[in-house]
Amino acid sequence: MNNNQETIKQQWQQRTLAQQMGNIGSEVGRALKWKNTNEVRKTNAIERALELFDFTISDPRWIKNRLKEICRSREVVVDYFYGDNEYNSSPQSLEKYFFYYALVARNNK
């Protein structure tokens, strides 16, 4: 991890879980938007979402009570975009899941 990524990670870990997951959801939403029309933009968005997932997973605040859910969320997103969609996810189900985090983050500002 380079210095810039380490700085971003430190700033990321100052956010609440709702803020982190809401922002991940924004990237997932971008990837869904570009899924069938622009492969480069879709790939960039999903790679950014996965990077943010990894920052969230490494946040020590979530190890005890939230790590399993965060890891499963990442697994579902990867399964949808790169796997066989074994979880039977849809764009609507992914957006709905992340929407509530964004809503909580916005309401707690």
C-alpha cells in the first residue's frame, strides 16, 4: 500500500459504518449503471467499491460485531459482478441494501 492509499485508509476509518457502506453503495450503483454500456467505467467503479470494502474490513472498530456482515456484503457484490450470482442478487436488491446505509449517514450529519 502506498502512502496515498494509507492516507485515504486513515481518513476512511474516521467515518461511521453508515458513511463507509453508503459510499461503497455509491460505487456499486455506478457499476450497475455502467454494467451493460461501458465496461471500463463499470470496472473502475467496482474496483473502487472493492477497495473501499477492504478499507472497511480492515477498520478495527467493526471486527467484533460487524465484520461478518461486511465480508458477506463484499462477497455478494463480487458474486454478482464476477461470479455466477449464486445469491440471486439483482440491481434492485443491491441498491436497496446500500440505500439504507446512505440514508442513515445522511440523517446523522
